Amino acid sequence: MLIEIVNISLLAVVAVASLLFAWCMWRKCKAVRKQNSHLQQMANAIGELNVMLVFDGDGNLKSLNQAFTKLYGLSEAEYVEKVGARLSDYIKWSGGANFDSSKDKTSFVGRSNGMGDVCVWKQVTVTRSVSMDGEVSFMAVELDITHVKEAELELQKQKRRSDELLVNMLPSEIVDELKAKGSATPRIYKNASVLFADIKNFTQWAERMNPRELIDTLQELFSDFDDVLARNYIEKIKTIGDAYMCAGGLPMPNHSHPFDIVLAAFGLQNAVRAFDEKRTRIGRDPWLMRIGIHTGPVVTGVVGKTRTAYDVWGDSVNTASRLESACEPGKVNISKATYDVIKDYFVCEYRGKIPAKHKGEIDMYFVNRLKPEYSADEEGFIPNSAFQAMRARL
């Protein structure tokens, strides 16, 4: 009798335990179904707008949604063939170089190419989740930011164009100062070299040329001048008609500017000679240019509210202009201040004291060529290594 009671009790306990276990499993299944339903609803909501891919805990692709196919033009099979079936393949394809799979959530901006090499910029968020039964999965959600990125790239492109335009109008050091401070501080240079160049009888030539020919001719010639200045570290200041003004030793001060600007003057005269050779071949009269150079103190600054310009002022500018006016066509005319610096390296010809408007009489010199020991060519226009070594020590 006692044994029967014990057996009945044991059966009751087992029955209750079974019911309790079944009830727990039912609750767990219900929770899992609820979680899966929530995930499915979230996936459906995400999938209407955004690309979504799901990977298992080992990083194998489980599924991708229709938004992916629509955006990239790739079916799941085509994607696997082109990219691969691993999470690491997807990250590499998406440009996520610093992705860390150990984190619960990682975001990055990347770019991918789909069918037909269509380019897609995207914000990718990879979420690591663990289900109630311990199953790990990764969900990658993409937000298409192609239009935003294209607008950003276009803005950067326009900014580069704006910066390039500014650099063409102003020295790069001044552009940097304007961008940083909104204004450029006027500067005094105790020593700089100023050059003026002018084409003889240009006004008469211009009257016989049509406007297009005139502009094209000046564009060709002054473009060659700009190249000469760039090779000799000289800053172009401005052009006024056929007049061309430049300076050395600014905006970044240096000690080689008297030598630099004389070499630039040789380059400008050579550019005109090459230009004249083409003109004579087509029966046109040659152009001849006068050049004046003076070395002394100047003031520089940026002026103007619109069409802002970098300019140079001072008596040195006026003196250089007078030297150009007193020069003979095809020559380079320098002041005594410039001559005193360069005389040991260039062949110069003293002209005497020449009257200059509002300046009285000025000691003037033609600088004809480099001295043979400092010249790499017979004409004496190209400096050799000895000259370059001297200039580098200044």
C-alpha cells in the first residue's frame, strides 16, 4: 500500500514537472516567435527603403532583401558570384576597412559598384545580435547617400576651382591668409625687385588688328611670360594693355630676387624673339619689347571690394617704370641699385645718367648677358651650375 502511494506521488511529481517544462517551452517559443515577428516587422520596414543583408554568426550570408537587388541590379546569386558569400567579402566590397565584428554596432561610409558599374555611396550600419537561444547573427543595413555624396564632391570640386581662381589672381600665401583671417595685412619690404615690360608701338599695331587677333596674340605672349616667371620665382603683379609688371622677393622674402628677375627678363625677351620669328614667317612685322628693372623698398597689399587685386606701391615701382620708358627696344635696362648686386655675374653696359620723368637723372645700365664663367649657353642667357650654386647660397 505504501509503495503504491509513493508511486502515485512520483507520477504526480513527474506530471507536474512535465507540465511545468511544457509551459516553460511554450513561453520560450512564444517569446522567440514574438522576437522573430518583431525582427521580421523591422526587416520589412527597413527593407521598404534601405538595403539589408543578414549573415549568420560564422559570417555566412543568409539573405538579402529586394531593395538590394533594386539598387545594385544584382540577384543574390549574382552578388555571391561577384562579391562572395562572407560578411568579410561584403565589408571589403563596401569599403569598410576598419570594420570590427566584435562590436555590437559598427558604422562606416563606403562605396560599391553594382551591375553596369553603377556607383553607390552608402552609410552602412552592421549590428551584431544574439537570440534567446544564443544564436549570433549580423544585420547590415545600408542608407543610400549617393546624392548627398555627389553634392559634397561637387561642392569640393567647386571649392577647388574657386581656390585655383584665387591663386591665379593672388599669390598663394595671400590666398591662405585671406581664407584664414578674411583679410590680408599690408606688408613693407625693405628690398624687392620690380620689373616693367612694354611692347614698342603696340598702340599702332593694335589699331590695325581685329579684336580677336589682338586678344589671341596677347594671350599667347603673356602665357609664355607667365611660364618664364614661374621658372624664376617671380610674382606676376598685373597687366595693363600691353604693359606687364612683376616683382621678385615677395610675397615670400628672399635674397636672390635681383638675380631671379634679371634671368626672368632674359626669358621674357627670348619669348618675344621666338614670337617674332613666327610673325616674320607669315609676313608680319616683329614686336620689340623694352624692360626696366629697379631694386628697392616697396609696400604690398590687397585692394578692392570687387575684383580684389594684389598690388605693389612705392618709389621703387615708379623708378622701374621710368627705366622701362628710357630703355631701348629689345634691351633690359637696370638701375644702379640692381647693378650693384648683380655686376659680378652679368655683363653690364653703363649708359650714363639718363633723364627720367619726375626722377631727374638716373644712372642706368644695360644688362646684356651672363658672364661666360656663369653661362651654360653661348648667348649667356642660361645660368650654369656655378651660378646656381651661388644663388642657392643667398
